Amino acid sequence: MCGILGVVAASPVNQVLYDGLLVLQHRGQDAAGIATAEGDRFFMHKGPGLVRDVFRTRNMRNLAGNWGIGHVRYPTAGSAFSAAEAQPFYVNSPFGLLLAHNGNLTNSEALKREMFLADRRHINTNSDSEVLLNVLAHELEAAASGPRLDDAAIFRAVAGVHRRCRGAYAAVAMIAGYGLLAFRDPYGIRPLVIGRRETARGATEWLVASESVALDVPGFKLLRDVAPGEAVLIDTEGNFRSRQCAERTLAAPCMFEYVYLARPDSIMDGVSVYEARLRMGKFLAEKFKRVMPHAGIDIVIPIPDSSRPSALEMAQRLGLPYREGFVKNRYIGRTFIMPGQATRKRSVRQKLNTIHQEFKGKSVLLVDDSIVRGTTCKEIVSMAREAGAARVYMASAAPPVRHANVYGIDMPTRGELIASGRDEDEVCREIGADGLLYQDLDDLKAAVRTLNPSLQFFETSCFDGRYITGDITAEYLSGVENQRARDKDHSSMMGEAGESGQLDLNLADQEEP
């Protein structure tokens, strides 16, 4: 999971890109980057850290031009972060390309071998995004007629990307002297939306982003989603065109976007994330009535922030008081996307503090969006008991997470998932709760589908082990787990300091004396 953004406007876009990345910060906290273009020159600044820390006034001043892309990075598959993997990535052949990517290529190792042996391209990092960029570059070269590009060649190149790349990818790319390209994998696993606004002088400006919330701040209106397998091309003059480039498509958005990843004020694939989470609470309340009718709950308390809509709807349908029992320190990042189990565990109590009077002597129902590793849940149950709760029940708006996610979310090993190999009673004992309630998968799908009945399929592999792309084998999953173990060993030897230094990749700064 990462956040991507692309803008073509009639005026400088550096501030629009910065503001957009700020509201996409929840999608990645490891690194941030912005690239812009003026004429046929690219300008770029990127580095490790939050958006507000990566960019300074001098960096923003040097990001000249009326079109550009941005990225916030979250490490996939548990990989150790290197500052060299901050995006966007750049290649100068054949036409000069910059790319930012959200997702994960499941055949990246095979593609790397192809790049080296057949395409004669060198991949310099462990990032599959660099692989995707080089595949695109090669396909553009193959599709072009001589040294010049046209729309047809670009769309043929994206079709070539679809034929070669497997997995999840939503991408924005800049083609030197031509314009902005955005495309989405044939299953539409990761989200990508299009926005438009009109200037006072009648010019049309365009913005593509991971979530619609990035359109709201600069005043763009949501037009639609980029369809699975579709490519969108916007030239430097603001002319818009699109084409379906995949031979076969199947809309199957990632369910975890609606459960946790996306902001509640976003709309993706025609679904309001907030409304979907309310409906998750509705279905969960109905199950609670069937399964735990005599639990004797006094109050319902959400685990901030993603579970609030579900907890609120659940409380209303159960006729119970809804209370805020935890105060969140908003200067601590999201614990789910923090690299490393020890970091996540330490951050829980830094992040949340209890309001003791809401717990003392009461039987409380805590509602969370999901239970993944169990680290956060276990600490929170313990905090509720320390605050004086008589009994602590836990409800999850999502089903048990029992399988690895290979499409861009850090759920890579079964051994780290608390529900893997455990039934609900065993998970309940492990987190120290008096009772545990999980959402049913069919109800979760219904919660989203009722808001957009055209969505018949979803990517739900972390819940049911069914991988929508059909290319994931037991050997592949074992390889991911082994690589994660090697990354952990490497990180332990190197120490955290080895990844913490600032790496200035600002091409624009180099132009200043």
C-alpha cells in the first residue's frame, strides 16, 4: 500500500502535489517524493520520512512546472527500507520516464531476469516499482515508430505491461515532453481515481490519485475511477484520452482498502468508505445478537480511528451507549504500517491512552477494524483491564486474517498472523479477552456490494487464501516468507541507524550554485 498522485494543470503544481500527499500520508510513512516537469526537464526531490519532513521551502521552490507526480511509500512484503527506494523512479531511456507505483508485482523476480537477459536493462534496487518502470520503458521503445511517440504507441506499451506484469499495480508516470500516463492492473486491486477542475480562464486541469480525498483539498471534482486494465493519458496541454489496454479484465478491488487502508472520507470504485464501514457495523451487530445475546455489555468503545463508523453503527443497533475510551496521540504513526513487530508493540501505548472513567467497573465491547498480528489488540485489552474494566469483549469488523497478502500489504508470513492456525477461542485467549466476535466474510462483502451492486468480486486473499490473479503458489508464499526472514536478519546486523540517514536525491537542487 502506497499513495500516488498525478496532476496536469495550467499553473505550477508543486503545492497541489504537496497538499495531496499530506492527505494521502496514511497510505505510507516511510518516504515521500515529488517530481515535476517544465518544458522537457524533470525536477525531483524525495527522501525518507513524512511529507512535512522531506520537503522544505527550497525543495518546493525548485519543483517547477505545471505537471507532475507524487508518492508516499509504505514497504511491501515486510522488506527493509532503503532510502534509495523512495519514489518516483527515473530512467532516461528511451524517452525519459518517471514513475510512482502502488501495489506489488508477484512476478518481479522473473521480470528482473528478463530485464537483464533480454531487455538489457539493469535494476538497481529491490523495489518492484523500478521493475515496473523498466518494463514500461522497454514496451514504449518496442511500440514506438522511431524516435517519436504517439498515443497509439503509448497505449500499446501499456498493453505490453499488462501482458508481462502480474499482481497489483496502480501507477502514474511522466513521459518527457509528452504528458501524464496513469494505469491500473486488469483486476483493479489497488485504487485509482480521476478528478477534474475548471480554471477561471476556461482551462481544464486533471488529477489522478489513490483516493478521492486527495481531490477534495485542491478543489477537484471526482469524475470516475480508472477502470481495471485502463490507461489514461493527459498531454501537457491538458487534453484527456483513455483506452482499455488489457485483453481480459475483472473488477476485484482489495477488500482491506474498505476495512482499514483508505480514509473514511474517500470514495473508491463507486463506494463511500464511510458508508461501507457503517454497514460493517450493521452486520456485526446482527451477528452479536445471534452469538452473544447474554454478554451483558454496558458500553461500546472504538479503537481509533478506522473502527469508529462500525462501532457507532453497532452501538446504535444494539441500543448501547457509544463512548470514546481511548485518546489518540496523533503524532504517532499508524501501528499497522510500522515496520517491525517490536516497533508496533512499543507504539501502541505511545499512541493510545485510556479514559479511566469509561472503563471502571464496566463490561465493555471494544470494536476494531481488524485483528492482524494481534499486537495492538492484546495491548489494548490489557489497557482496558488496567483502567478497571470488569469484562472486556472484542469485536472485529473484518474476518480472521489467516493468509499472506501479496498485493502490496504487509501481511507476508502466516506465523505473524494471530489467527493463522488458531480458532476464534484460541485467538480470544491469546489477546486476553472475555469474548471475541469476528465479521463473516459474506457479510463483509455484502457491506460493500450494497453500495455498488456492480462489484461482484473482491480481492479477499488475506481472509480466504484465494488469490485473485491465480498465479500464487505455495512455493511463492514460502519464498516470500524466506525473504522476509533474511531481511530481518540483515536489519538486525545492520541496526536501525543503517537505514535512517537522509539521502538527497533532489535533481532540482543540483541546478543551484
